[in-house]
Amino acid sequence: MGKTIAYLRASTDKQDVKNQKLEILEWAHQKALYVDDFVEITISSRKTSKQRRIDEMVQTLQDSDTLVVTELSRLGRSTAEVIALVNELVSRNIRVIILKQNLDVYKHDMNSKIIITLFSLFAELERDLISLRTKEALNAKRIQGVTLGKPKGTIQKSKFDADLPRIKELLVLGLSVRKIAKLLGYSNHYSLNTYINKRKLREQA
């Protein structure tokens, strides 16, 4: 028999995490089950899956394990993200239990397959609605004469920014872009060359 992992997440209120833990412990007591581990985090849902400890939790779970959460919204930022995660776990023979929605999803159960199919349809509908709203909003702005997109010539942030002083120093010394990329540990000197050209760093050297 596999282990049972509980995932707890709240945006800012630590008390909410405690409440989730109590809810899961009460459920486990009623079912005469033992929760082996709690993955807890207080962080916004807008953060990445790694920051929300989702990646860590997924790596922890193994075949025949069980994941328990108080509600679906704890698992992702959107319906599509939640469904993708549940599908991945179920495909790995991991049982997913969601208390608020009273769902118990696992691989070999026909009702679970129906639930996942419906969720997938809802996720697709959500994507379509978001796309439609975005297109309508952009079209409305065009009609109003609003210029869309970033102003021409806008310089975006780059991974090379962290080494900018060093890049300038090496250009002054007369090193080629290829050598600079090698010294700084960059595999693609073409990208570095584009970075240098856009910022006209040679003229500053």
C-alpha cells in the first residue's frame, strides 16, 4: 500500500493552511487513514509550480500513493493547469482526493474517467473563453485607435544583463563575442552578439 501525501497552500493567510490541515486530519480520522506527509506553502497562486512546491510534491508521489487536497483550486492557477496535473498523477496510478468537491479520482475507476473527461472539456472551454475575451478586448482597443504592443525600440530584459559590466570590460579589451561567450559560460554566442548590437555596446567600448 502506498503512502498518503497532503498538499496545503494558501495565498497569504497562514491560518488558512492550518485550517486545511485540520480539515484533512479530520477526514483522515473518519476514514481511519494515516497522512504520511504534509507539503505546506503560503504563497500566491500566480507563482510558478516550483515556487508553489507542486513540482516537489509531484516528484515525491510514487505509484499507488494518494494525494489529498481540500479543494481543486489549491493545485493550480487555472482549470487547465489543475486538469493537466490531475491527469498526470492519475496516469501514474496515483489516487487524487479532493475534499470540498467530494472527488476521489483514480486510474481504474470508470467514474473517475468520466470526471476527468468533463474537467478537460471545462478546461478547453475556459481557454476558448479567455481567447475570445482577449480578441474582443484587443479589437475594441484597435477601434479606439490605441496602439498595441510595446513601443518600437523597446529593449527587453535579458539573461545577459547580469554580466553587462563584464561584457563591456571584455569588449574594451578587444575580445571577440565568441571568446566573451566562452569566458562567461554562454553556449550561444549568436544571442550574445544580438544583445551587444541592440544595446550598441561596441560604441560604448
